[in-house]
Amino acid sequence: MVSLDVYNNIELVKYKIAEAAASVGRDPDQIKIIAATKGQPLEAMIQAVGTGYIDGIGENRVQEAREKKEKWPKNLSITWHMIGHLQRNKVKFAVQLFDVIQSIDSVRLADILEHRLELLGKTMPVLIEVNISGEASKYGVEPDHARALAEHILGLCPHLKLIGLMGIGPLTDEKKRIRSSFALLRRLKEELEEDLGVELPELSMGMSDDFELAIAEGSTMVRLGRVIFGPRRN
Ligand SMILES: *Cc1c(COP(=O)(O)O)cnc(C)c1O
């Protein structure tokens, strides 16, 4: 049952991504699918990755990721992305579990990560999470503070490789508002690239309800949960 659903869901998602990309003249192959798997069973995750269409797993909590990775099939390779708020006291585990951290939202977090990565002799691709929704409850740096954080990472955190920006759209049905928040993140990325003289290839934006709008605004990574797996189990 699960297997058929997951497979069909991913096929449909691929089709919708291709359509959204075509509508703005983009190459759909430049859009990665990160399966957002919080609260989803391991079997469904394995099936999703087994389709060959998934570019990464996105987990929100260190502990949940650890439990799942312990049982993950050794021969099924996939990159693990941290997409949830990372508590500073979990950083020492996170650097061992994840391949990419998408949710850097403070200088202090960047510094602690840098320290742990230096100890391990490892470099980690990271994204800065920006609060693009204007909603107070969301994590992420304010758009005005993204530049200072980017400069800090580029200048003082040699074990962090800044590859882009991540954002969560506002929780609303107003397409205009959602799209303008994605446009804000894209412009911010372009500004940083120009002002700081770096390339930031990744724009991680778009979830089940708004990934087509995000693609229209240049998303390179959509983080999809419910549209692949159905409702969360916990
Ligand atoms: C849960 C989650 C998603 C996916 O949400 P869906 O609406 O289920 O697609 C994406 N990004 C983050 C940060 C999440 O926490």
C-alpha cells in the first residue's frame, strides 16, 4: 500500500515540478527534491529514496534522525539535511549525522558548528535560514541580518561552506504574499552574491502547499513532506 502511494505521489510531484519549471523557462533537473520526513516511518522513506527521484532526506530533529540513520540500509546512499531549528547543545551530534545543515540562524550557532567541525576535521555545506514570512513564530534570521551572518561565516568559519539560503513561506492562502516572500529570498541571495563576491547556488524554498510558486521564483531545493508521504503519523 505505502509503496504504491509513495511512488505515485513522487511521480505526480515530478510532473508538477516539470510543469512549474517549464512555465518560467527553467530546467527541471536543476530542482532537487528533499523529502521532509519528520514523523514519517522508515519504510516509507526507504521507498521514496528507492524511486531514485529523491536528492536528499530532510529531518527536523537530531534525535529522530539518529534513530532512523541507525536502521538505514547501508547500501542505499542519500544525503541527510538538517532542516529544523538546531539547538546549540545538539550540534556535536548534528555534525556527525548530517551532510548539509540548512538552518543556520545565528552567529553563535555558526561558531559552535565551526568549533565542532574543526575538531572533526570536516567541512559542512550550510544554508542560512532567513525569516521570509514576517511571522514572529518562525525561526531564521531577519532578512536585514542575513548579510552580517553571511559575512561572519565566509570570513570566520572556514569549516562551513555557505551554499545558499533557506526560507519557509508564510502560512496563508494568499498566493501573492507567498510568492513575494520567495522573491524576497531570491533577491537577498542575488544581493549577497554581488556584494560579497560569492556564488550561492542553492535556494531552498517551497513545501507541499507552495512549491510551484517557489520554483517560479528560482527555488533549487523543494522540501516536500505531505505531498510525498501523506499526513504525518505523529
Ligand atoms: C515539515 C517541513 C517541510 C515539509 O512540509 P510539508 O508541508 O509536509 O511539505 C519543509 N520544511 C521544513 C523546515 C519542515 O519543517
